[in-house]
Amino acid sequence: RKKEKFWQNKLEFRWRCNTEFDLVVECI
């Protein structure tokens, strides 16, 4: 589900990547 949000809003994904380590791997 988080991945879907990333596709919907790259900005939101970027913010989550900075806050959630879980997305750090996908943030790269």
C-alpha cells in the first residue's frame, strides 16, 4: 500500500522516505 501512495504522490513518498526507515530502501 505504501508503494501505491508513492506512485500517487512522489512528494509524499519522499517525505515518508525521510521519516520512515521502512521506505528508505525504496527511497534510493
